[in-house]
Amino acid sequence: MRLTAYTDYALRTLMYLASHRDRLVTISEIAEVHGISKNHLMKVVYQLGLTGMVETVRGRNGGLRLNREPADINIGEVVRHTETDFNMAECFDPSGNQCLYSPACALKDVLQSATAAYLDKLDRVTLASLTRRRPPKTTRAPIQVYPRAGKAPKVA
């Protein structure tokens, strides 16, 4: 299964906001850092606002920030809100199913179980666990986001 760009951008936005809790962040900033379309990101942020995960602040000094604690943002919930469907094959949609094997096919059951396991795994992950800085002894580096094209990071 592959996530849509919409879901990818939603997850990146949430991770960026979680990493910048000390200030308001702009859509332009996120778009620039990740090299993605500002217009597309505006739609993503609007949807995240409707879910209550993100708060938008209007005005000259406005921007956006997390509206919930990272530990309270479940990644499975995010994916369910942003993906259009989880139909892994044609047979999942009865109105468009033309597969000859459907009446006795075991593959559909396997794919349904795989999708359920995938979502179950995502349900066990929070935004906090994705953005938590690791102790120095681990081989994993903490998340550091810099603008594209070798630009130096912005210093506040």
C-alpha cells in the first residue's frame, strides 16, 4: 500500500509543527522546507484544522500550530482522515468488481487482513513517538529539517 501525497504532506506538516512547538509556523515555510506545493498544502492544513489537530491563527503575524499534544495525535487517525479509501484491489468495491475469481477468492480476505494489520500498527503510533528526540547513544539522529537546495537553516 502506498500513501497518497495528501497523506504524506499531512504527516510532514504535523511532524514539522511538533518540532516547532515554540512558535507559529507558516504554510509557506513548510512548503519551502519540504519542496512541496503551497496551494496543495493549504488544502491539507485546512483539513487538519477541521479535525482539530491543527489550529490556524489569522492575521499579519498568524500561522499554524498543533492544537493537541503530539502524544494525543494518533497516526492511524491521521491516515484514516486523509486517505480516500483502503480498497487494495478491484474486488473491494462491489459496484466496480469485474473479477472472475471474486465469488471464491481467498486473496480478498488476505488483503483485508493485511490492511487491518497495517492500520492496527499505525494506531499504536503517536506524533510524539515519531518526533521524539533519541538519546545520544542510539544510531538514529534526531529529526532536523533544513530548507532544500543546501540553504543554511533559519536561525530565530
